Amino acid sequence: MNLSEFLHSLVPFSTLELADITSHFEKENISKNTRLIEQGEICKKLYFVETGMGRSYYLKEDGKEVTQWFFGVGKFMTSVDSFFQQTPSLYYLETLEDSILYSISKEEMDLLFAKYQKMEQLGRLVSIEMLTKVVNKLNAIQFQTARERYDYMLAEFPDISYRVPLGHIASYLGMTQETLSRIRRG
């Protein structure tokens, strides 16, 4: 799904509005395993994933990576609090595959919000979707068995086990790789 199709699927933008809005985004071809932001940096861009996959993660005190979220095709990718509040990010953001991303700066996004009331509607809809997914993940980790969490992840990201290293998946699900391997065999 390209950026115009995604935007139009959520809000009925006119052809002229879509052309103007998408002109504020920059197309970027990003190689696999590229860090887009480092922990402690202020996230300057919001990315739309046209192709590829990304993730956000943090490092525990022992240096172990913990995946917070995966970002697939047709989704926005950023360190949300850092981008919108312009505060240092708690997370790293990286591509897991060669990716085509469309990026926009906070300043450009704010200009579009001011220019188009429909952009405010889009922002609200995307925020609600993101908040709902975060709450669903939190609920899954707190209240579901390891198997139920795995099934939840597959519903959210159906082809992830073929595209992402198992260590990233295990840390996203809050389990060891051994537990994940047992679940996948069962």
C-alpha cells in the first residue's frame, strides 16, 4: 500500500489535497539493519513504511535488546513520544529489511495539521489505532499465556516469523527463545 492509498483509506482527501500532502514526504530507500534513531536522540521524522519492516527496541542494563514494537507495510514508524513531544527517545529505531520509507519532519507535519482539518482527523484516527495496539499488547503480556501472546502476534503480523530473527520476536513477546521455539513446534 502506498502513502496516498493509505491516507485516502482513512480520510476522504481530494486528489489535490493528497498531492499536496504527499509532496511534504521524502522517499527514502533504507538498507537492512539501518538505525534511524539512537536512544537519547530526538526523533526528527515520522516514517511511512511502503515496503520492508522496522522495529523499535531498547537496551536493558545488561546490554540485552528488548523489542518494543514492529512496524510493517502500510504503517507509520517513529518513536512516538520523542517525535511528537520532541524529547529524547527511550528507544532505538531500525530497519529489519531493505525498506522504502516516506519521511516527514515534525515541522512539516504541523504545517499540514494547520492547513488541513482532515489531517487533524487523520492524526486522531492513527493515534487511536496506535493507542489501541499498545493497550492490546500490554494486556497480552499481562494476562495471556505465552501461546496466546504468540497467536496475538501472528494475528497482528502474520508473516513475521519468516522475516524477523527469533530473538527479536521472543523479546517482543516477553519470553525466551527456548519458550518461543517450544510454542512454534507445538
